[in-house]
Amino acid sequence: MSCSHVVADEVARGNFEDTGPDRDWGDRNEALLALQRLFDEAARIEENDDEAMFDAEAWRALRLPLQQCLRDPRSHLVREACGLLAKIAHACNDERGLPKQWVSRDGGRPCLRDATPALFELLGSGNKLNGRVADDCLVSVIDSTRSKHLVGAVFEHASVKRAGKAPFVRECCAAYALQILRTWDDVSRLGDNEVRQLCAAVSDLLEDPAERARAAARDAYHALAEVWPDRASEISRDVDPKIARLLLSSNVVVERPPTPPPPPPPEPPSGVAEGTRVRVLKNRTGTVRFIGETAFSSGAWVGVELDAPDGKHDGVVDGKRYFECGANRGVFVRASQAQTLSEDVAQSSELPRAALLCHAHKHLLRDLMRELQAQLGAVGAYEKRSPSIEAAAAYRVAAEQAAPPLVELLAAYELRVAELASSANPPRSPGPGTSSAGPPVGGAD
């Protein structure tokens, strides 16, 4: 379920739009801490096929408040804002730096990209405390997201011409370049523009006036030479001859962490084969239609045709068909997530009907919640601009307006339940040993 409305509520509670000098920072601080807890919870959510928890609406709500806090003169707000950014990066991306689709389909990159300039401003602000906090935040973001815009940010602040008289910024840029080269597994697949930017940043830093920046740049140069030897040779030819000789004399290979071998494809659990009835993803039932390797991800996957239209596709992913099923009845899971049903349960004619009933019930609750939230939002807006005496009338009007839509939703639900109850042959997927061609009887709703 989407949590974007929770983000909007916390931003509203923090009242970030009020930037007056007498503005109390307490509610802002509480809002930032609440948002940190929210993303801590999101980081612990296991993979599922529901809608993403945070969408573009959440990032739009966070954009300006985060930038305001990062530029706030009070260090405690800066610290909490940086902590929130680090938690966003960790919660929205996996250990490979790829977005967790069930948390955020874009990995929170719009929010992190908008905040990056303010973080670099903190590095060069002269406030050592804020600079260290921003540095820790950027290290965490680079490690968690591995987004190409971070290469551009390093390039932008890596030279004296661009970063100005802020040696700490350039020293940090050298460390970030080294971190990118040593920890990003797919650094060799960066685009040509990002490769040029990274090489230009290392080249500028090798000739930096600050000794610590030059020392960090030499480590980054040796790491770069492991990935792109030809590019490193070009850099050594272009820099000052003294620096080139120093690079040769300090040619200590910087060992990158060994890339672990890919795990072997998980074996399907005992008894799982095409046509087997299984339980997957939050107690949903269906029939196995595919087992094997896929083009969209490594390892073995199990393709399941669900009894109810609670899936993601019709057996086609990224333009490639893996199996046949009705619209929104197909889903892929790992073998460990497919639980074989007992023979009695698998042959039960009530199971598909129960799945369809749960599907109808879930959508009823979702529609009811949306309708209630819309009505409460209208009442809240009226209450803010009206006296308390008139607010009571607003509640009554809102309740009268809400009644017809809610009654219609309940009537549609009751009709669907009656149809399922009166069905002599409820729609279901074929059992083991039957043909898997074509969608099941009853189709997708």
C-alpha cells in the first residue's frame, strides 16, 4: 500500500513552508524523525507484488523541505535531514544499488538528485560539523544508490576552478571517485560521458594544490587503471611529468573487493512442477506454468497463474512470453516462495472462488479507504477556514455526500459475492496433468 500520503502528512505537520526567523524548529525536527522511522520500516519490508510504497508524489512532497533543512543554520536540522536522505537511499535500493520495486520504482533518485547540490554546499560551507555530516551522507548515498548523477556531481566539484577555495570539497571528491571505482560492481558499464567525467575529475585532483586531495586522487588513479588502463595512460601523459613519475613510483595496486561468484540457481522445492497447485505471495493460490531462467533477472524463477487477477501480467514480461494466462493473473516468484498445496486442498473447487472473493474484498476496502480519505480531506480543509460552529455542519454535509458512493461500493461488492456463491462451476486453473493452453474459464475481471 502506498505511503505517500503519510509523507505528505508529516511534511504538513512540520510546516516547512514557514521560514520566519521566529519559527520553532521542534515540529520540523519531529517530522524528520518520524520520516526516518517510516523509511526504517520500509527497509524491512520483504518483496511483494503490491504497488510501490513511495511514488513521485512522495518525492515532490519531500523536495523543498529537505533542501530547506540542508540549508538551515541549525546543525541539528541539517543532521536529521542528512540522516533521512541516507535512510531513503538504503530503504529504496538493494545491495547492488538497484531500486526495490516494491518500495520505490525509481529508487528515490529524484529526491536524492535534488538534494545533492545542497550536500556539496555543506561540504564547502566552512562549518566542520555540517561538512562531516554531509560527507557521511554522501558516502552512504553513493554506496546505496550508485546513480550516474553522482559521477557528474564529483566532476562538478573536483577542480579548483569549479569548487573554488574549498580543499575539503576536493578531498572528498577524490574519496568519492575512489569509492565509485572500488565498490560499484557495474562501474565498467558506465556511459561514455560518465567515464570521461570520472577521468577528468581524477586528472584535475592529481594536480590539486591540497596534498590530501592529491594523495586520495593517486589511489583513485590506480583503481581507475584497473578498470580502464588506456584511460589511465592518457591521464599520466597529460599531467605534470613529476606527477607522472610519482604515479609510476607509487604504482601500488588498489585491491578491489573480490566479486563473489553468482549463487547457483535455486532448485525448485520438492514436488513443484508445471501444473502443480501452489500458494504464493501473501496466501494467494495458483498453478505453476513455468520453471526456469528468465531474461529479466538471473536465477531460476517460477511462473504462476493465479486464481484471481491479483498478478502483474499475462505471462509476458519485457515483451517476452513465458506462459499463457489471463490478464493480471501472472506472477513470477522465487522457488522458495512457492508452497505446494496438499492434494485435498489442490483439488478443492472452493479454492478459486475463495481467491476471487478475497480479490473483491481487497478492492472494496481500497475503494472505501480512498473515498473516506477524500471526504475527510474536504472536511479538514473546510474546518481550517471556518469557525468551529460551522465545522459541525460541514461534517454533516460531508457525511451525506459520502453516503451514496459508499452504498454503491457495498452494493457492487454484495452483487459480486452473490455471483460467486451462485456459480455452479467457479473459475479455476486446471489441475496437474491438464492442458495449460489459454486463460482459465472465467477470465480476468
